[in-house]
Amino acid sequence: VDASSGDTLNIERSDQLVNARDIRNINHYNSYQRVSVPLKVGFFKKSNKWSYGFHTGLTLNFTLSQKGKSLDTGSLPIFFDSDDKLSPYKKFDVGLFVQPIVGYYLNDSWKVNLSPQWRWNRNTDLGVLDLSVGIHQLNLSLGIQYCLGK
């Protein structure tokens, strides 16, 4: 029995060691807390009651905490936390994003916006584990906006 995971890794049924292959599923949820600060540029165009635009830029990502379980090079479970060299995310990294925006003016001051967004963070190579972690994230925002001035 593996002390760190509680899983049975080798079963011996007689005086002889049996060479067998086991397949197992491990479901585990990791916990990450990150703050992303966007730095964006873009354009905006209004046509009657409709508006559209496009933003792109960088995200400055700060990892506040992380803990969970992953697999080592031998496919055995290992635990990691924020202070560990085995943590998948660096304390700081920079990503890219693109974000088209469509809006509809309800009146002169209020507008409803719909905005999909794609974010990409480069892979973090964990040389200790031969593991590479990257993020491709799709978001969809629906919001209401109050416009100052005309």
C-alpha cells in the first residue's frame, strides 16, 4: 500500500511475484487561486444602436495559492502545494488574450455587451517531472454597461 495515496500498488498472491499490468482511474480536483491583471488595447465602433470592437493584450498572472495531486514520471501520485518545486504554476507569468465585443444600446446611457474571450498562457516546464502545464481558456461574458457622456 502506497503511504502517500493509500492505493494498493502491488498484490502478491503466492510465493512468486506476478508481473501484471493494472489500469486505474484517479479522480482528483486541484485547487488554484490566481489573480490576472489585463493590459489591453483595442478599437470600438458604434453604428446606430449596435457597437462592436476588439481587444487584445497581455495578462499579468499572479498565483496566490495552489495545492493538489499530480503524477510523477513513474505514473505514481505525488502531492504539491504553493511552496513546492513540483507546483505546476509559477508565482508569476504573462499570458495573451483576444476578445471581440458586440453591444446593443438600450438607450443613450445603457448598453448590453456580449463578449467571448480566449486566453493563452505558455507552458510551464517542470524539469523534475518531465511535465508541461499550459492554459487555453475560453470565457463568455454577458454584461450591462452604463455609458458616461455621449
